[in-house]
Amino acid sequence: MSTWLLAGALGLALMPGLAAAQGGKSASSAERHIAWQELVPPGWNPTEILKEKFNDPQLPMLSDDNPKVQALMDEMRKLWDTAPVNPAMDGVRGRIPGYVVPLEDGRAGLKSFLLVPYYGACIHTPPPPANQIIHITLDKPVKGYQTMDTVWVHGTLRTERAQSEMGASAYRIHATRVTPYERRTPEAAP
């Protein structure tokens, strides 16, 4: 059976990745750490929604091109692409760690990208739910970042859906700053 279908059935959608990397308030009381789990509205669990459909004991033996598997993958993709946002997070100013999936990259640097919570999302695995993808835009391109680099993104989180060739996002941050990810607090970074 399809690897990504199994991953989705097992809850890859809410895989924490860097979500627990740092908690609490930053040195600046106006900026706080945003955890990936906060982007998921309370009570929304895609694994529970699809659980009954994945209980078919023959499903693991079916090939990816089986119509039943294709129908389940299509249903799961639709569920993930329309994943609801947490309205309480709209307008939150802070920082969030994640992995870079470039969208607009040129000689001047990276102008926009998707921020995702775990390595390989949108690249080596299917995109996570839209409420686990943030579309990052910048006024000035930033240099030195590549696919799957780990960064801190600083700015104000907005609930805004967008579609790209790499996946559907349900949030946007117009970044005020992008810094390399370090386990220590990002305030120490320039």
C-alpha cells in the first residue's frame, strides 16, 4: 500500500517535528514562541476522521494503483488541503521554527517559501495538512537558505489560504526576520 497513505493513517499529519523545540515567552514580551500544535483547532483530528476507512484488513495488501487505495488517497488529500485553522492564532506575533520549502528563489535570494514542521514534508512525502503549512513572504530576499534548511521565522501569523505546486497552506507570515535555527533561544542570533 502507498507509504504516504499509511503515514497519514498513522497520524503523520500532526507529527510534532520542531513543535516542542522551545516554549514560553521570548525576551521581548511582544513576541512569543508559536508551537505547531497551536495551529490545529481543538478537536480536529484527521486520523479519527479517516480511522474507520483504514480499518479494512486487506488495505495493506493493495497496490497504489488499486481504485480503493486511490479513492482513499484522494479523500485524505482533500481533507488535508481543507484542514481548518485555529482562529485564535490569527494575528499572533511571534516566532516559529520549521523547515524551508522554497517557492520563489533567485539570484537575489529566497523571496517566498513554505514553512513545514518536519523534514521532508512537501518534498519527500506528501504535504501535511494545510493547517501545518505556513506560506512565508518577505519584503527583501534572504540568502543562504536551501530546501529543508531549518529556520526561525519571526512575524505575525495570519489565517490565509494559498495553493502552490508544493502544497496548500492555511496560514501566512510576512516575515520580519528569518534566522538559522539553533536550539538555544533565537534572540541571541543577530
